[in-house]
Amino acid sequence: MPALGPGPFYAMKLIPGDIGTFPGLRVDGHARVLDGQGALISGLYAARNDMTSVMGGTCPGAGITIGPALTFGYIAARHAASAGR
């Protein structure tokens, strides 16, 4: 018996594509945009398609931009809201 249990098993070939791989703007851990020298650009944030791909220049499939968009949008909003305090 296979380690995963009895079949049937299915597979699909996954090939990284080139959609969603735009280099974009570099950001820090708070989604703040960095300039060409790595310095912060005051008050400027970026999320998903505007920022460098978290997938390292590949795209494993459709929808891969949704998670980073939600995550970095949330991070940027939280940081921007706390910056005014």
C-alpha cells in the first residue's frame, strides 16, 4: 500500500509562466517603497502588481497575485494608519 493510501491518484504538470512577474517597485517589510539607492520614499506604499513579485520572478499559476495583494495591502494600511499617531 502506498504511503498516501489507496488510489486513484491524479497529477498535473505545473510549468511556471511569465504572467505576474513584473519586477515592480522594491518595498520594505511595511510595504513602503524604496528608491534606487534603497532609501524610503516618504508616504509611498505599494502592494502586489505594483511591487516586486514575491514569487522571485516566476508565476506558478493564475491567482498567485491575490494573496500578496491582500497581505501587503493589509500591511501597508496598518502601517500607514499607525504612522499618523
